[in-house]
Amino acid sequence: MELLPGAPRAPHNLMATAPATPIQVGIVGGTGYTGVELLRLLAQHPSVQLRAITSRKEDGMPVAEMYPSLRGRVDLAFSHPDNASLADCDVVFFATPHGVAMAQAESLLAAGVKIIDLAADFRLQDLASFEQWYKMPHACPQILREAVYGLPELHREAIAKARVVGNPGCYPTTVALGLAPLLENGGRLIDTQTLIADCKSGVTGAGRKAEVGMLYSEVSDSFKAYGVAGHRHHPEIVEQLQALRGGPVGLTFVPHLTPMVRGMHSTLYARLTPEGRDTDFQALFEQRYANDAFVDVMPAGSTPETRSVRASNMIRIAVHRPNNGDQLVVLVIQDNLVKGASGQAVQNMNIMFGLPETTGLQHIAVLP
Amino acid sequence: MELLPGAPRAPHNLMATAPATPIQVGIVGGTGYTGVELLRLLAQHPSVQLRAITSRKEDGMPVAEMYPSLRGRVDLAFSHPDNASLADCDVVFFATPHGVAMAQAESLLAAGVKIIDLAADFRLQDLASFEQWYKMPHACPQILREAVYGLPELHREAIAKARVVGNPGCYPTTVALGLAPLLENGGRLIDTQTLIADCKSGVTGAGRKAEVGMLYSEVSDSFKAYGVAGHRHHPEIVEQLQALRGGPVGLTFVPHLTPMVRGMHSTLYARLTPEGRDTDFQALFEQRYANDAFVDVMPAGSTPETRSVRASNMIRIAVHRPNNGDQLVVLVIQDNLVKGASGQAVQNMNIMFGLPETTGLQHIAVLP
Amino acid sequence: MELLPGAPRAPHNLMATAPATPIQVGIVGGTGYTGVELLRLLAQHPSVQLRAITSRKEDGMPVAEMYPSLRGRVDLAFSHPDNASLADCDVVFFATPHGVAMAQAESLLAAGVKIIDLAADFRLQDLASFEQWYKMPHACPQILREAVYGLPELHREAIAKARVVGNPGCYPTTVALGLAPLLENGGRLIDTQTLIADCKSGVTGAGRKAEVGMLYSEVSDSFKAYGVAGHRHHPEIVEQLQALRGGPVGLTFVPHLTPMVRGMHSTLYARLTPEGRDTDFQALFEQRYANDAFVDVMPAGSTPETRSVRASNMIRIAVHRPNNGDQLVVLVIQDNLVKGASGQAVQNMNIMFGLPETTGLQHIAVLP
Amino acid sequence: MELLPGAPRAPHNLMATAPATPIQVGIVGGTGYTGVELLRLLAQHPSVQLRAITSRKEDGMPVAEMYPSLRGRVDLAFSHPDNASLADCDVVFFATPHGVAMAQAESLLAAGVKIIDLAADFRLQDLASFEQWYKMPHACPQILREAVYGLPELHREAIAKARVVGNPGCYPTTVALGLAPLLENGGRLIDTQTLIADCKSGVTGAGRKAEVGMLYSEVSDSFKAYGVAGHRHHPEIVEQLQALRGGPVGLTFVPHLTPMVRGMHSTLYARLTPEGRDTDFQALFEQRYANDAFVDVMPAGSTPETRSVRASNMIRIAVHRPNNGDQLVVLVIQDNLVKGASGQAVQNMNIMFGLPETTGLQHIAVLP
């Protein structure tokens, strides 16, 4: 079977060729869910050599002992950050708590190593907002300034040239891609001040921390909203939406915790302007993403289910206008650990190293 | 322990007294989830005598054979509708597909039997809307006209006098109660034309039908919207909201299927009018439901989880106004099988027969 | 509806009468799952006055704030153990880690307070075994000697007279009741040296501790054995089985973790002796439990599902002899938090205080 | 990363080379779970050309419309069996109900097409047993006689030469591989007459049929045994075990339904003979499977969890001898849809066509 999901959809991918020698990759802090997902993807990536993975706490433990799914596939052991030869890598992924990447960025860059941070250190350009939400001063504002927000469908060219990429949050990926076609060109089609994002996330979004609130017996067979009064992803989303529109944007964002392991479903609401009423939104979305291999605009009337992207890097979007009224409803789904985190990070790596964007990311979703 | 959840909250309940002889109860079509839930509640109700339960298909099968949870507690067998002495009952619950209750209503009423229909036959006063959504002509429009919409918190007095009650749909219960305080008195506090109800339901909401789409392996670990283009509960909700406001209301309603057995979470969005900006919504909601034993307005800032009402008749509401802005967010949870169906039906029965409203409905939620 | 599940099944219950004044109850350590389940049951118990609930960590927090399911039903706040007037109670339940009850037993008994310990302090009569498995010396061996193992179906008379009851572990309850009819009278029907208990537990069995291994994202959609090399419940089970047989017993016990909140399913294997081959095991089991209100021997050929006892105090047993061969298979189900913990504790309290055994424990299982 | 999971483990795989032209593959009946799983695997297989997929009922529907996970990856539509050019294929997979493959086998073989049947038509050599359990006469006993049981770890050489392969049932795969090292060489190490297989399956094992018993709301948060009196896989397992031993074998087999989508966990019990007591079972198992790429014998003391093989073709085995006693406990896990069905079918295809056995089956398990 042909493995590319459709050449016409991603012509820019086909010009690149794989490097003669594999990319040397390091991972800092690979014990969490984005870490093991990075390992799953990179261990199957045809152009990658996994060099080092660090964990202060698990120093010496074989990775496959913590994650038996990797037995026979990943031979590395966790090494102490002090001993890991990260400076010999071509790229280092940070799958760490917020604040770790920015502490090491300067020395790695000096050694010629590229950085992809899966935490928030290089996502927000607004320093005050970063400090308000992450409760720490930014360690290297000048590096932040050159960092690129790693959402390839919005910033592909900049990512290709970046030394530092801030990999987007899971919620922001869905909201930004679900609203981008409506906001580009000035956002004249919708009321940009009354946007609503009602988002539902699987539990892996909360990470692999020992917290009572994320126990099976707490989360199972239940559903709730959280962070209604404020959530770290809100300023990140707004910053991207404002850049898309080229002006201020008003957004109400309500995240919800859903009893499932992986998966994210964002239901986005936008009110049409009089100008918007005459728009063919199905065509608008299809054209916008015609060249993006990982964005699948579904046929009109679709209601995508999250399992249709489980363990894959795809994002699926369906656009609805109920009763042909003034309220647009955009449904966006992704696997929060893949396109919402580690898959997107690998996609960024591919772009940064001139590989076809889909390299090593062609896994078909696991359904059922 | 005192079993009433707080006398001051429901003074009207305390004046009634239990009837000397138990209410004679019949159930038509008790093989589905609302049926077995009715059985669970009625078998533990102190003032009820279960007389007959019918099922054309399961004629002769002991109820406890289909539902082993009822072994030793319900001795009845299903009987054929033709042989069931429903006319000897005081009240008959219809836990049937749409269309069954209206076919039998006239003869039962003639025999002096009250009717509580858990299907849609007596919910919608708008005949055209009924026929459009349920694809059948209404069999008894004159009975429909006298029927009362069985939402006690809105129509308690009318229910007390009713011969026929149309028990509300699960979604409408949450949306109507979540928006009622905002719509009463003319709805001057919010923009009544741009309401949004983003609702999430557990899978029992789809009933106990053999359908591929509701198989464990289809629904588990996944999330999706459905019925975006139109859903039967939409006209039912709108009819109630318009009655509350006393005028037209615009509503976008998007239901979602959530991988949990029981539970419903409605996230409601309303934009404030300038007049609304000065309102203390926490106080407004608390006062509105001060006398309703089954509506619990949570403290400001709460995010209720559906399991906190699992298997109980409670509904919990939390009101949010993020960043003190113009967007009000109301969170409403219930157990879709209890307050969203069978519990509310028993609550209606209590009112119709002069019992304290909470009789037999005091079960504390099962958590975890 | 009549609330007793069948008078003929439990004649001994009917002779007792409720005390004129409610039992004064204290709970030590009520923040875990057995604690909140005790609260659910006791708050609905007609003869109980909840006096105090202690938690060192949550001192001052209203119970209903931690468990919103109890809002409006339990007004108590957690109090510091030092300030709780436990000595004024009639009975104190310990829903604590192992070792807490034995430290307080002496002073409570001196004050005339009865004790029901849901941890392991008073389960094992073999001190060496206790110390080996719980890694602590026993604080009061003389009290342990008078303590009664709180499995009413085996030790009802002793419980009625006990000052201290060691409430059984969840696994032991199912294994002891599933094998008791085979072991009593010397165990001549089966090979008592090659018993196997293959047990499956819901996740609440692991308690409400912040542990990575019990996170939703770790446990969901997966299944595994654990403790194959040894489990604390093994000596407890064996002690009971040996008492039943009146001699040594050999048991292989393999517990498994199942992705469900509540529920336990034990599949028990026993090889028949030549004498056993002529036994009518269905009749044996039915007769053995004819007077036990909470043990339901299912009809021959049944395969009970755990949800049929969810949130109820019932235990269901089915006996199989595949192909009429020499291998007996006994299936036992319970809700691990009710009959496997808090429900059984309340059942013990009822017996200790002369109440009908089923008082406050009549809840019908929540299905679905 | 190197994609082979360890050359030393599967030396025989490395001698084969991929065919110059892709294998032409047909699938009969691809609408069920084994069908979509075959599609997932074959669409990513480097040496396969998917030619036709048939469904009487879904004739004309694009496969990706039924399974959106395949959008952009599988362009085929279902075709009517009468129109599908199966005779042009090199191999046809039957992912159909029992009885379909045997009706078409003769004509396909005549056309030179190889057959891999995922149903039971070619599993049991005992015709009487087949007819007893599947309630139909066998249509082609002579073809059955030449058919090979497709468990590569037991019958690799025969599979390589086979025209017809009966792909094993999911339970039999785990039980046969878990007991093979104990039964080969005459089974002198264990009592071969008292074997027990206590097996737990995810819900996809029941297929994608519209049945009330497999609804989410029936299966979720519950656990039960089924088929205790008899199960179709029992004679299939016994036939394999007897072939391994070279003599009669006694087995008690109890399957259980577990609330998870994919995954199977078999807990196997065997009593040691005096000769067995001196055996190093860890070494025995490791040596037995040293050359099998898809069988992972875990380190001593392990308790594998099913998610560690989710969506992968691995099977993991752990051998326990609690307290160094006479009872051996073998834990076996697999993904019932991969190694237990479609993955094993592809593994068989690889062998039949001289490909390295692991071709297209290297997917790392999806965890979490």
C-alpha cells in the first residue's frame, strides 16, 4: 500500500529528502505520557537515532522497564541529566514540567542543538502573561523572542528556520486550527469578540502525576468542567487568535474532563456577521487545509468521534451551521498526546530538519 | 439520621401526608433503562404498591430474571398488555417508545387512572413540531391540551392537579432549570436570542436498544457530538424557554455522547445585557431554588461533577461569570435516568397524589 | 412496597427491635472510599446518630465539601482526632490505614465504646502472620484475642456479643462465603489442598491514595494480575478456610485489577473427592444460605455480573460443575465497598446492637 | 531506529526477502472488528496491494465512510461478493461469520488463491466437534484435512506450505502458547488432567453485532463470567493441547467479559508433578520462545498488563510458582484483535508468502 495519505494534499512535503545520517535525538524528562509517546513515535521513525533520555529520579532504569510496551524496541536507560551528552544531539525534546527547557536553552543552543519544548516555556510571547500563569520569571526572554510557535499549519516556514520551537498546548492546537479559516483576512466573517470554545479532554491531558483527582475511581463514569475561572491555555489561545485576526479577540474557554484516556473534542461557537452569512464555510475550510496532510476537513454534516484519530497525528474538523442560522459550530478532534503534543513535536522536527512532514507519523488510528 | 434534606428548603412538602392505602401503580413497557430505574425507585417507595408491569415481548418473564438486581425485591412478572389490569391502578407510568401512551390515554383516563408518560407524547404543545420530529400524527390532541409538562420546579401547582403529565426529556430538564432564573421576568438580563446549550450525556440516554452505535466497543474511550443539525429535544427546550421568557428565544443546542453510563452535564452560555451586568447571579439562583429540594445551587466557583448525583434525584447548578465579563456560564448536572427521567416521574407522582415531594427519592448519590 | 427482601430468608432478624434512642456513631479517618461509603449508608440509617468524624489532615473541613454527594445530608465537619469526643459514642468505625485502630482500642473499650475496624488490625489471630504482612508489631494482642472476625454469615452469634469486630477484607469475604459450604463438616467433598481463588477487583479496592499506578490513564482499558507472589489477604483467607474445615487448607490466590470502579468477582476452583461426586451442590449452597438475607444463591447455570450488586450489600453466588466433571467452579460477586467493606461493617453494627440485620442496608443495586 | 525488534530472536525471518510485486489481497466480510483491524494492518504493510473487500450489505459504501480512521488511507469501497474478483487475488482473508469460508474455499483454491480464515471453519480437525459447536455440517472435510492451524509458534513450517490456514481463536492462542512449553515432550512436568484456564477478554472479542448484552450501558463498570457450561473455544484449545502433549488432556476453561475494548488476559493453572518440581520454568519458557519475535517471556515476577500490547502483535508471558509450591501460574496477555485475530492472520500471510515474519507487524503498543 502507498503510505502517503495523498500526494496532492501535501506537495511541499515531497521535495525534501531524508538525511543520509539519522538525526541524533535527546529527550529530557521522558517519564510522563508525552515522553512515552515521543518514544513510541521516535522508535519507529526511519530517520532518527535515539541518543539519550534523562530523568533525575529514574537514573539507570531501562526505559522498557518503566514502559513494557517498549521492550525489545528501546534499549536506552534513563540517565541523569548531568551525565547525558545532550550537547552531542542534533535536537533535544523537553517533555518536562514548565521551566526546565528555558534553564537549559542557552547552553544547548550554544552547542548547536535545536530545541523543541513540549512545556510552556516558549509558547507565550507576552512575558507578563507567562509570569502570571506559570508563577515564575522567564529565564531567557531573548531566546523566547526568536522561538517559533510550533503549529505547522500556521507557521510552517518559520518552523523550518527555527532553532527553538515552543510546541503548542493541546487545547490551543484544536482551537487555533478550528478558528483559523474564520480569523485570517481580518476576521470579517464572524463576531470576533464573542467566541466560545467548549472543550473536552481525555485524562492523559492531566499528565502522569500522582494526584487523587486523577485516580481511576475519581474520574471514571463522571464528567465535569474545570478551570472555568481561568486556565493557562486561555492566554495562549488568545495570543494565536489575535495574531490570526491581526487584532483583539474575545474568547470564553471552558475545558472539561472526560472519562477517556486519549482524545480531545473542541466544540467552537462563532456568530456570523452579515458578511459571513454568504460564505460557503465548507469550501473555505477545505481550501484552507488542502495542503495540510494532518488536517482532515470532514464532509458536511459529519460529527467526528475522537477514536477516529486515536494514536494518530490527524486532526479532523467538521463545520456546521444549524438551520442555516447565524451561529457557526466547528467540531475539532485530535489525540491530545499525538497532534496535541508528541506527534506535533515530531512533525516540527521533520520540518526543522528538512524531512517530509509526514515521516514517521503515518500511523493509522487505532479503532476500535 | 434525619432523612429530609433540609426542611426550610421545601416547606410545601411538609404539609402533605402519606395516603392511608398505598398508591396502586402500573408500568407499561418496563424493559428499558427508564423502566428498571422506575422499578428500583418504586420498589423502595414507602407509599406504593406495584400492581402490574407490561411487556409484549417478555410476557411471563419474572422481572427479576431480566434484572437480577431486583431479585428478592420485585416479585412481579411482565404481563401482556392485553391482560394487565391497568384500569385498576391509580397511576400508570409509560416507559415506552413514543406513541404508545397517547394510544392508551383516553381509556385509562376514562377509568380514572392518572398517566405519567416518560416518552414525548405529552411534552410538546405544538402539534406541528411533534409531528415533524416524531413522524406520527398525534392521537389525542385534546388530551395533550390538558397535559402538564412535568417539571415540578416550573409547574408544581399544575402538576398537582393534572390527570396527564408529560415527563420532560433529560436534556430539557437541565437546560430549562439552568436558564429559568435568567428568563423569568421577561429575560431582560441576557440576550435571549443567542443562547447556547453545549450538553454531554451518558450512554443510557440512548436507551436499551440493540444498536451497533451504542456497543461498548464503539462508545468506550471516545467522544463525539451528534444531532448538531437538529435534535428532538430542541423544540421541547425552546417551548419551555419561551414560556419562561414570555416571548421568542434563540437557542443553539449541541448534544454530545460521553463514555459513561449515567450522568448529564450541560454547559450553558448566555450573554449579558447592560442591565444584566449589575446582577448578583449567585444570589438570583439561590433565591430562585430556595424551596426546591432537588435543586442544589452550588457555592460560587464550583464545578460539579456528574457522579455527585449518580443514582440520586438531585440536580446541581453552578453559575460562573469568567473575568467578570459579559458571558455567563451555567453548569448543570443530573443523573439522566433519575432527575432526567424516572426520578422526576416519581417526583411528579408524589405531587399528583399529595405526598411530600421527596418521598422515596431521598437516596444519597453513589460516589464513587 | 415491602422493604424486607423476604421474611422466610432471615427469620432471626425479625425478633429484634430498633432501640428507642439512636446509636451514637463515630468514624475515625473518613476521607477514603470506605469512609464516604460508611457516611452514605449511615446517613440513611434510621437508627443512627452520626456524632463525629475525624481526619487529622482535613480538620475543620465540612464533609460535604470533600464529598458533594453528601451536601444537605451530612452536616458534620471533619474534626481533629484529639478533639473528637469518640468516648461519648456507642460505637466507633475505623476507616483508617492499618495500625490506627489497635492504638486506640484500649481506651475506647475502657470508655464502653464498641469498635468496628475496617482495616486489618483485628482480622488475623496469627500474630506472626500479622507482623509479617503488615510490618508492625501488634499493639494489643489481648484485645485481638477477644476480637471477632466480622463475617456475619459465619460468626453471627459471636459478633452479637463482641466488643471489637475486625471487619473482613474484600477478597476474604467472597472466598470464605464461596467455599464455606464445601469446607464445613470437615471438607470431605473436595480436595482441600488444591483450592484456587482467581479474583478480580474494581479499582476502589486500592483505596483513595495518590498513586501513579491507580491513575485513570494507567488503569483504564487494561487488565492485570498483581500480588501473585503474595498478598496480605492470603493468610486472612487461609485462616478462615482452616477454621471452616477444622484443619489445614492449601490455597492459590491470584488477585487481578479490573477497570471498573466498584465490584469484585471471585472465580473459585475446587476438585471433587469421590465422596463429593454424589453431592447436589446447588441444594447444598441454597440450604447453607437459606437464612442469610444478604447471600443470594443464584439458579443453576447463572453467571452473575458485578453490577447486579452495585451499591448494595448483596453477595451473589453461582455454583457450576462443567460437564458434570470433577472440577467445581464457584462464582461469587459483591460490591467491594459495601458487602466487601462498609456495608458489612454496618451489618455488624446492626447485629452488635440488636437491630434487625438488614436495617439501613436494603438499598437495591444501581443497575445500569 | 532499527525496526526489527532484535535479530537474534528471529533468525529464520531474515533469510526471506520481500517479493518484487506486492501480494494481491482480498478480504471477505470486512465490516466487523477483525475486518477493520485487518485493514489497519494491511494498509500499512509494505508488500501488500489491497484489491477487494466485500460486504453483501454495504455494497458500494467506501470503507473509509464506515471507518473514518481509514480516510485518506484506504480508497476501496465494499463490493458485492458476486462482483468481487477474488479469484485474481493471491490470498483471501475471511473475516466473516462461521460457515462462509468453507463455502467458497474449493473454488478459490482451484483458482490458485490461498485462504486465511479468521472464523472457525478450518480450526477443528474433529468434524463431530465442529458440527456440535457450530451447528452446521462441514462443507468440505477434505479441504479441512489439509488445512493448517495458524499458530506460527507451533506450526510455522506447515503454515509456510499451506494453501488453507485456519486462524486460531483468541482464547486458544493465549492458552496454547501459555501451556506449550509444559506439554511438549509428553507433558511430564505437570498434571495434564487438571489444567485450568481462567481467561478475561475485552469486549471486542464479542464482535460488532447489534446485541443488547454488548451495549456500553450493559458492559461498562461490570464484570462477569460466561460460557462456564461450555464454550466453542474449549474443544479448539483441547485439540491443540492434546497435540502438544501427544495424549489426552483435561482442561477447565472459564472465560470472563471485562470492561475494556481490546485485551485478553489468561491466568493458567497447572499442578506440578514430582518431576516438575525440579524444573527451572523461567528458563524453560525463555528457551522455548527464544526464536519467536512476537512472544515475550517477561522477567521472573512480572505481572504484565494488557495495555502493554494494545494494538501490537506481541504476546507476553510471565511464569509464577507462588511460594515455590506445586501450583504453577502462567499469565498470558495479548491484544485479542491483533495477535488474537488479525495480526496473527497477517503473520500467517507473511509466512505463507516467504516474507520476514514481522513485516508490517512492528507497531509498538499504544500505551497509555
